[in-house]
Amino acid sequence: MKKKVNIVIDALINSIRNIVSGEVFDTVVIKVAESDFKFLKKGWAFNWIQESKDYSVYKLTTRENPEIIQGLVSIRKNVDHIFINLIENASFNIGKNRVYEGVAGNLFAFACKFSMDSGYLGNVSFVAKTNLISHYEETIGARRFGTSNIMAIDYFAAQQFIQKYFKENLRWDSLRNLKV
């Protein structure tokens, strides 16, 4: 079942930044393993263990603390694009008292890069909550399909993401060997 993406993109930076100190941390996105399931049982709005049965789930961590999950995204390869079913910040990265900003931007950028590496030219789609449609149009250049809540990140918007987030290949694990 397609769910509506309900996440605010608070910063478009190629890392995550501590809100209080301003310190910046490099990020890593890797596929969730069964050993991660124990960290996905509490504190998340969605049932990520169930989600992993139908979609590939990836976690965003920092290089300094790879065991602390900052956010999650579930994706699936479609015929000509990557579909994002769910995307969520860790509970400590939500709201006015959040610890880090930039988590959601990193996860959307990952989906664009994965799409590019999969031969889909960076094309990504998702279903947005109605109240966030204009936010996604303004922050990440997503386009709405007609009057529906279906949104797409096209080649040009994906290129901007990829250039911004993937300047150094050393920051991110290789996506070539990941299977969806």
C-alpha cells in the first residue's frame, strides 16, 4: 500500500548538522540488516520491520556513530524510476528540539543517486501529504502529477541533488553493489 510521505526537509546540506553546536557530521546510507531490527521496534512512527518485507529499507547514520540511526527510507525499483514509499527522521530529529538537521535531504538525495546508478536517470516518485506538496516543490524541485498527491523528482532536480550531496565519493558507500 502506498503511503503518503510526511517529512519536512529542514536543510539541504551534504551531511547532517547539530542544531545546538553547528558541528557537521558526514553521513553513510546502507541497507538495513536483520541485526538492525532491534533498533527499529520502538521510537519510530512506522513499522519498518514490516516495511522491509515489501521494500528495501536504508538507514542514514554518521561515520562517527554508525550504530545510531538518524533516519530511514524505503524504496522500490519500478519500471522506469525509484519509488519512495516511506521516509522518516529518528524521533530525536523531529520538531523544534531536534538534534540534527539535514536528515531528510540526505535520504532524498540517496534515492536520486540510487536511481541514477540503477539506470533510471535520477527519476524518483513518492506520494506526498497534501499540506507538504508546495514544500517539496520549493525545496527539492519535485513536480506534482496533475491534481494528485503523486510527486516526481526528474533528471534535472536529481542532478542538482547528486552534485550537491555526492561531491566526494569517499563520503558514501558504493551503491553499485546494493541490490533492491
